[in-house]
Amino acid sequence: MRNARTTSSGLLLVVAAAALGVSAWAATGVQVGASGRTYASSAVQCALHPVNGMAPVVQAGLYNPKRNASAIVSLNGAEVAAVTFFDQDADIWLANGANTVVVEVDKKKHWIDSYQFDASSTEPNICIPDTAGNTISGDVEYAASLKSYATVVPGCALNAATGRAQPYVNLIDNATYLLNVSVNNVPLTQLGPTHLHTPVFLSAGLNVISAAHGSLSIDYYVRHGGDGSCTLP
């Protein structure tokens, strides 16, 4: 585990789990396997996949390993990563539906821990929000709240933050609401009376744009950024 530190209470939890033959839930937000030698995330997270965009992911690997330790990580029966003392865990990108992550330490001794994750969704994946309540008129998509709207077809412009041409859409405040805008869970800007619109540059794959009106509502838009690049006209 990255920077793992075993506490006395955590050690007792691992020992108890080993006796029961099940995974233990550690206080640090990870599951420690019954063997006491592996771990996985306690819950599915959403992160930006380099090709597919926003997607479900967990981390899995070795828990407080010795210097000669190594393990194979499998997802739904297929090997996806090898971990060692020097590279103790790996990002495991989940498929839509039920997933089984297995970490096998030392094939001769068969220390094998299994972790279950549910990434079921009617959308492309659980990290993509349902925008069925939005409406499209021409090249504009209105949020269900009608507090904001966004262009549908991406344009192409130079992104000053990256120094390269990227696809983008415009997000517009539909009145004078204070809207906190994020893209792929990263805060971007705030829209309001003096700042009514902003370009939102898209990464490769599926992008999630949100506009939160405090705790009252959140507008969502999903846009595909292709491979994350474009050619300027």
C-alpha cells in the first residue's frame, strides 16, 4: 500500500479477519485482505482514464510488504498488473457491473485475497451522471433546472493551460445564479452576474461537466472529447 502504516488496532483487525477468512475494513479507507498481505480500496472511485475519460477505478496491491514481496493483480479472471515492494499498488479500472479483484502473493504459498466491487450502471459507467432530464434545442443543451446551458458540438481552440489545441464547449449561466463549475471533478471557475459563460476544455473520452448552485441543485453535462486533441481551423 502507498505509505502504509500498520497501527495496533489495524493489526488486531487484520488478525481477526484472517481468523474469519474474510477481508477487513481498515480505518484508512482501504480493505485489508484475510492474508494480511494485500489490500484494496474500500470503495469505487471516479477518475480520469487516459483514453476513456471518467471511469470507475480502485487501487489494489501489497499491504506493508517485505522488500522481496511481489504479487499479481487480476480483474474478473484476467491479469492486469504486477506489484512489488518498489511499486506496491496499481490502479484497476473496473468494467460496468460486478467486478472481482484478486491479489495473489507468492503462488507457492497461495496467499490469495479477493475483493468485490459493484460498478453497475445504466449509463456507460457509474461515473457518468444521468442527464435524461436535460433538453436539447439546436446546438444547446439546457439543464433540467434551467439554471445553465451548454453547447452540444465541441469547437476547437488553443488551451492556454496545456499549450495545445483541444476540443471545448461553452457553458452559460442562464440567469444570474452563482454556479460553481467543475470538469471531471476538478473545480474550474464560478459563473455569476459578472461572469456568465466559460469555455470548458475536454480531455480524451467521456467528460463530466457540473454546475453547482450551492446545495440546491447540480447541473450535469456529458461530452466526448475524442482523443483530447483537435486541429485548429
